[in-house]
Amino acid sequence: MTRVRFGAVLFAIVLLSTVLAPILRPVDPLEPNYRSTYAGVSAEHPLGTDRLGRDVLSRALAGGRVSLTIALSATALTILLGGALGSVAATVGGAVDTALSRFFDALLAFPGFLLVLLVVAMLGGGAAQTVLALGVAGSPIYFRLARSYARSELRSEYVTAAIALGASRPRQMIRHALPNFVGSILVQGASTAATFLLVEASLSYLGLGVPLPTPSWGNVLQESRAFLTRQPWAAVGPGLFLAAASLSFQFVADGMRDKLDRRS
């Protein structure tokens, strides 16, 4: 449990620092101050200011709330969409299983990041659009996982015994099969959250994610590129926050795998 505790503590630090940003840094991350543009490191501005005189640390802390919300929301959507439909396909079978499998196979044929770019290009940039794009792009993996786990569990001896006692097909899935593979799905979810953090940052860095002036770790990093040689520390804050959050999810996933995943 050491890894999951370390990951949980690291994530708690990142989460609290972003949630308590208005208290830790009572500076408006959106308010420009043209009299202190490109200010260096000081007690007032620990990571300096950007081209509009906005405090970089305040924008990094505020951006964490946006980035974490998008990553966690997209992970939940991915699990619900792919996992639920995968379980339905395994439970119902027949034409429903075939149709859903072919649909998600078609989605899986696209490279993940390319599929995200296609959805964002159709819907436009924004937090909600990014969540939907990530959710759609990640759902094929969870469909295949849930369908495979469910089909395996539904052929187990304890499900056969439940059938002999008159259990309906939905009850076989919900009451007997699902509790035995949901841990594996949650483990994958923690790892997916780490990936989605990096993908969201990449989209925002490219200008396809959260639009400016709303801060996210990706677009704060993108803005710091313009004065990176002059003030390299401006990229340190959002970069360290992003790395710490992603690393914490990976540690939590490893710890959850040891605790919850019965197949590991």
C-alpha cells in the first residue's frame, strides 16, 4: 500500500493547492497588470509574470482546477460509456453485441490522439468539448475490457450455479459478474486519468483545448514559451504541477492494482 499512499498524498497536495488557490495566492489570474510585464522572480511573484503582467504562479494554480476537472470528468465519461456498453454487449449478446463491437472497433482503428483532434475540430475548443472528445476516444478500450471481463465471468461456475437457481441474465451480470471485474476497470481508470491530463495539456498547448484567457496547465505552458529563454522558471510551476498530478495517478493505479485487481 506504500505506492497508493504516496500517490494519494501527492495528489492531495496538488488538489489542495489548486482548490485553495484563492487563499494561497489572492491574485486574480485573469487580471492583467501592464506595469509589471515579464517581471522576474520576487516575493510578490515567485514565478514572475507573463507578457500581460499576470502572476504565473496564480495562473498555474488556477489552471490546475481546470485541467484536473477535465481529466477526471473525461475518465468518468470513458468508464461509463465504454464500460457500460461493453457490459451490455456481453450480457445481451447476439446482434447487439455484434453491432456495438463493430462500432467500437471502428473507433479503435483511429489513433487515439487523432480521434481526439477530429472530435475537437468538429465541436470546437472548450472544456466540455475536450471532456467529450477524450471520453469518446478512450471508450473503445473500456468497451473491450468490460466485454472481455464480463464474458469470462459469465462463463464461471458461480454464475452457472446462479443460473440453476433461476437468476435472470441482468442479475447474473449486476449481482455476480460485475463485482468481480469492476476493480480491474477502476485500476485502468486511474492510469487513464494520468494520460488524459497529458493529452489535455497537449491540446491546450496547441490552442485546441481550453481557450484563453481561462488558464489550464497546457496553455500556461504555451504562454511561457514566448519568454522561455528570458524567464525559464515561468514554465516550472505548471510543468511540476502537471508532472506531479500525472505521477500521483500512476502510483495510485499501481497500488490499486495490487489491492483491487484480482487478475493481477
